Amino acid sequence: MQYDLLLKGGHVIDPKNNIDGKCDVAICGEKIVAVGPDLNPADATRVVNVQGRYVTPGIIDIHVHVYHTRAPEGSPEGLSIVADAHSFRSGVTTMVDTGTAGGRHFRHFKTTVIDRQKTRIFAYINIVDKGMLGDFEQDPVTFDSELCAATIEAFPEICIGVKTAHYWTQLPWDDVHTPWAAVDASIRAAELCKRHVMYDFWPRPGRTYEDLILKKARSGDIHTHVYAQQFPIVMSDGKINPALFEARARGVIFDLGHGAGSFWYRNGVPAMRGGFGPDSISTDLHTANIHGVVLDMQTTMSKVLNMGMPLQEVIYRSTVTPANEIGHPELGHLTPGACADVAVFDMRSGEFGFTDCGRAKLIGDRKLECQMTVRAGQIVFDAAGLSVPEWPNAPESYFRMPEWK
């Protein structure tokens, strides 16, 4: 078989296929066609030497905000980033927007963003009909289970589930503003369209964290921001809250969802040491955290790596598990026939500081740094010019601009 692109000599980590060692990756068109040692470079139109680097499936970030064409009420500067500007430089080929749009605006989101970006974008639909951010999120009148479910059913190839967030209504509760109004409406929507719910949650009197994960959340539902400060992860005796393990045994999924205020080493480090790591790693990337504290997906992955999770598991929880959580198991691996989404990383060694949301620092000795990203067989990011010749060997016409007509 003739290959369009051959990534040669890298250390492949493909957890779904139990590959962890030196292999070549061959691509034809938009598909992976072969993974194995010593594939013949003579069979390839283009060969890229990735020796000494890690080659992984394209990274999947299941918590971002990328509806950049609409500034929500109450946030005139906007919440969302431009997906392509922040995905590929971190090895990310798939992003999931988590409820920036509600049912009222999803079609606009699709036509102005999703259909125009090279990054593959899925979406959670917010139970709030107008999405986020705004005071309207506190009004249960805006919780529209039928509209949310109908939107998901109308676009099943893009919409993966229901999102609830930011229902912070102050006490006292009344007949309308009940403690579980947003959660209950979201579960109703999910039951109508047979999908799962992602919960962004803050405990209040009348709605405890344990009640959310043990009584409300269903198998396959996702609690994001698992290491946020508001959750009783670590008990007074230093042990991990047993409710977490019980909920996981029931099928509840726990996502990292770093965000600008939802990731704290004082919860995360003891939890991981106590055997409760995140099921998936994600950023909650938006305009308020791209310059700190999140920065990008590779930084978030590096934090988890330096908290003690082995590299192979970091890749697993950034590819295979998020793909399964969102109902797209065809993604997150390098199986021949799969879409050719690939990331190439350097592993830097040294002394690096990684900041959490409380502006506290963890010192680590390893840092992932993306060097190349392939999306559907095309090189879309090449930081060090791995795929191009040195300039003395480049074709004479390489620097010429096309003629204007």
C-alpha cells in the first residue's frame, strides 16, 4: 500500500490497542492504515522523522467553550475561545463545547462555528434555553427540557448530552426556586432524548454533593470539576470521601474540568494518592483562563502527570475514556481504519511550576510539549518544522507567493 504520510521512529502510546513502544504510523487519505515497527519509507509519499518523541491518538478535550460568535448576556467580552486557535497546538483534535449554547441558539452555533472549524466539535446543550452566562440562568422558567431534548435529537451527530451549570440561586428556596430545579430539569431532558447529563454543581443547604452523585446522577452521567474546592473530597481524617467510590461503582463518571476556579491541589493530590484519579482529563478552556491558570490541554495533562499519574494513563484518560464518555468510541485510538487524528509530543525534563486555581504551585520535573498535530490525515500544526526540509534543501520556489489575478 502507498502511504500519503508516514510518521517514522516515534514511541507510540495507543492505550486502546495496548501499544506502548517504538512504532511507525502510516496514513492514507483521512485514515490510519498501519501501525507497526519498520514500515517501509519507500512506500510513503511523505515521511516525517519523529524519533525520540511520543506519538499518540489525537487528544480529546471534553470540556471547553468555543461559541465565540455570540457574546452572552452579562458577559459583553464573551466567554468562548476560537477552537482552531487553541486546539492543535496542544495536540487536541476533538473538543466538546459544554453548554455554551442552549436550544435557542444551537443552530447559530453550528453554522457559525462548528461547521467552519477544522477542529472536530461536539456539544452539550444547556438546559437553560439561552445557554450561558447571564442572570437568566437563575430563573427556572428558562429550564426547557423539551427544547433541550429536541435540539439533541435534531442534531444527533453533534449533540452528545445535556449540561447544567451555574444555578447558584440564594436561599430561601421557594415553590419555583427549588434546590434541584436545574438538575431535575436536565435529567428529564436526558431521559427524553436518551442521553447523559454533565453536572457543574455547587452544594447548597438542601442539596448536598453526596445527594448529587449517589441519588440524582445516573450511570453514565458526568460530574465535572471533580477537584473543585467546594466538594468534600478529603475527609477530616485525611481519607477520601467513600461516596466518591460508591458513586463510581454505580457508573457515575468524574471529569477533571480544570477551569479558572475548579482545580485545587489540596483536593486533587490527596485524592489521587488515595486511589481516586479523574476518569477523564479536560480543561474547561475559556477566555478567562487561557493565559493562566489553565493555558491549554497539554499543561493540564502535565499537571496530572506530575501529580503521579503514569504517562500511559494520562494519554488513556485524554483519548480513550473521553471518547467513550461522549459516546464516540471510534475516536481516541490509532486502529487501522480510524480517522487519522494524531499528536506528537516532546517530553521535556527539568523543573517546572504548575499553578492551580488557588494560585498555589506544584513543582514537577516533566512537561509535555506538542510538536505536531495531524487532523484527518492533514498536518495542521508543526511547531518545529518536522515535516518540512531545511531551507538550503527546499525547492527553489518555496518562498514565492502566488501571483495575484
